[in-house]
Amino acid sequence: MGGDLEFAHSDFRTAVWGHGYGFPLGDLVPYLEGEFIRTPHNEFFYALGYTGWIGVLLFALFQIEIFRLLWNAYRVDGRPLGIIFWAAMMVFGMFFPLGETPYGAIPFYLVIGWCASPLLRA
């Protein structure tokens, strides 16, 4: 795991802006060098590898805003499903390809929108 961060921080530009989408992320890990891996099965390393620390910061801010939205929906109707679902999927996304694949991201954001819908009534 140390190889990931060392290569992502090989110079200032890649540390801040990342390598860009399409970069062979397998090259970030010495024992996977030369293998094409599009998704590292971890939302943090996905954001860091492709978009650098700017992308990690934007992803974190986006997730904080989603949490705030779900917290407000919870205060409106008293149902904690959205917060529990969001927290569970954030943990799940650190071990499996959730946010970086369409079959994981689309249902995730649809359920999040559904859980935030009580705010439309308020």
C-alpha cells in the first residue's frame, strides 16, 4: 500500500491533480505493474489515483453534503434509513467497487435521492 501513495506523490502535479482517467492504476502497485486495472476497489484510491488530492477533497465534500441532506431529511420525517444506508455504503465502498462502477453508483444515488425525498414535502 505504500507504493500507491509514493507513486501518486511522485511529483507535485500528480499529487494535486492525479494522473487522469485512463491511467493504468495497476502501475501504482509494484506487484501489479503492467496489468490494466481500471478500478482499485477502493473509493479513496480511485479518487487519489485519477484526480489526486483535489479529487479526494471534492469527493469528501460531496459526501459531507449528502450526509447533511440526509440528516435534514431525518429531522423532517424521523426515519434514519438514509443515514444508515449512506454510512454502510461508504464503508462498503472502501473494499468493493461501489462508486466507480455504474452497477454500484446508480442504485446508490437513486436510493440516496429516495431517502432525501421528505425534504421536498417540507
